[in-house]
Amino acid sequence: MKHLFTLSFLFFLAISNAQGNLQFNQVITYTGTFQGSLVLGTVPNGKVWKIEARSIDINQIYTFINGFRYDFIYGVSNTGLVINNQPMWLKANDILSIQSQPACCVNRDYFFSILEFNIVP
């Protein structure tokens, strides 16, 4: 009886699929120069984004996901350890944006490379 329960449970886990599978859709590249605040994009319904790479001036440009700062700088005068785990996964309707430091008065360059996946049942 114990083995029957275990096998039944394993079978149930094997056939259950709560979130669907991921199917590669496209590579999205955001690049440019800006000053102030900029919304790069919103993840469409039925899709997920995987931020693979980014290049920004960590002391002058901050990355935000849904309005929360993604970059964290530990140290004196914004120097020291930079914590920003990548890759970063974003779900449908998540908003990716960047903002230059308020004291910054020049245009700054940015680059993001994102993989977009479809969620298929």
C-alpha cells in the first residue's frame, strides 16, 4: 500500500503542469542614451523575460523593476560591493525602467539584452 501511494504521488507530479512550458520567442535589445527616467518595456501577457546582460554606469544609472530599485551598492560614496544577481526573470506585466542619479547632468549610455519566452500549456 505504501508503494502504491508513492507511485500514485509520483505519477501525479509527472503529469501536473501548473505553469506551462517556456518556448523561446525572441531576443530583445535595449540600447541608447538618456537622462532622467526611462521605461524600457513591460513584459507582455503570456510571456516572461530573462535579463541576460546589461551594461550601465552603476554609480549614475539605477535599474528598477516595478518601481523597486534592482541595483544595490554597498559602501561609502557609492563604491564597494555591487549586488545585482543575473540572470533576472520578469513575469507578465512587470515593468523594467532605468533612472539616472538626480545629481547627474549628462546623458548616460545603457544596454540590456533580454530573452523573451512564450508560456505554452
